[in-house]
Amino acid sequence: MTTNATTESATNAAARAVNGARFEDLPALMGLMTGDEKHGPAATSTLDALWVLYDRVLRVTPATAEEQDRDRFLLSKGHGPMAYYAVLAAKGFIDPAVLPSFGGYDSPLGHHPDRTLIRGVEIASGSLGHGLPLAVGTALGLRAQGLADPAVWVLVGDAEFDEGSNAEAVAFAGAYGLDRLHVVVIDNSSATHGWQGGIARRFAAEGWSTAAVDGRDHEALYRAFTEEHPGRPRVVVARVEPKES
């Protein structure tokens, strides 16, 4: 049962989201989303990286979400999007009042994000292994249009490297020097085989600039996200606590 204190916290967080929420408000915003199949661990593993990106790195706002020179963020790790929805609400892309409808029949907040329903969402995600190839295509397309400023960011889970499409995307991006492409890998040791323990090394072998950091350390994440990497795509492996079986 929801306590009065919990309800008050969520209400206050929703109110602050209108004027700019804090990282500390995100658990309460996530708590507004109830129902089955929430994939809670998948969501909370991404919370810190998502916040640092939207709070300090990405050049996109609700007002600029359709501009050609905006940064693009693609959520490949589309299972358990509660953290993503909470961050988007905190930053004004989503009305916090819609959060309790999460997963409902008529809700725009599905169990996988839908780019046609939510401002700022670039791809419909959930089929693991698709986001990184789509990000490579996006970066290549921007280059072909002569748009050198927009950065492309994609957040993937370590288990997605069980999918062969990612190996091809990594090799292509490195060979073509897609230096506006950035990958954030949430490593919670959930891969069945993939590239366990060697994710950064695999990217480096394909010509990428790499970093591995504590995925809960906001300053370490920010430094890794903003480090210069001329002529090479960038990957940041964010290690978080192992997923419980």
C-alpha cells in the first residue's frame, strides 16, 4: 500500500518537474508508474547515465526536439523504460501527470517507448540489438547531409552484444570514423555470452575511443561523456551492480 509520505514525495517531485526536477526526484517519479512487467532492474540500471546525459550533455530540449541541429539520443535498451520516462518528465518532455498511466491501454507510455507518441523519443525500441545499428545509420546520415554539429548517443545493455548486428555496427563505425557517434553500454553482467568482461577492448580493437567507469558516479560519467575523441567514435562502458537472477 502507498503511504501518505510516499504519495506526498511523488506529488512534490511531479510539481518540481514542471520547473525543473532534481536527480533525487527521479525515484519518486518512477514510483508513479505502477503495474506489471515494469522490468525494474533494467530501468534503475540506466538511471544515472540517463540523468547525466539529459542534465549536462545532450543539446536537446522540448523546444528544440524537432530541430535539425539537435543532438539525438536513441534508447536501444528499451526494456523497462521507467527511468527514461522519469528523466523525460523531469526535463519537460512528458507531463508528469501522465506517468501513472504507464502501460495502460490508452497511455502513450508503453512498455517500450514509441517515437510517434512521445516528444523527444527518436526510435521505437525494445527489440534488443537494433539501437546501435540505427545510431550508426543516423550518424552516417547526418554526415551525408553535412551536419557536423549534432551528436548521436545510443544507450545499450551488455546483453545486446549477444546479437550479431552489433558486431557489424561497431566494425563499420570504427572503419568510417563516425566521431559524432557515442555509445553508452550499461554493463550489469546480464549477457549470456556476448563480450563479457571485454566490451571496451572489443570496441578499441575496431578503432573506437573507449572508457570504462562506475555507472553510478555522475562526475566520472560526465568526464567520460565529454572527453575529446577526434576522428573516432566513442564508447563509455558504465558498470553497475550485477543484475539479480
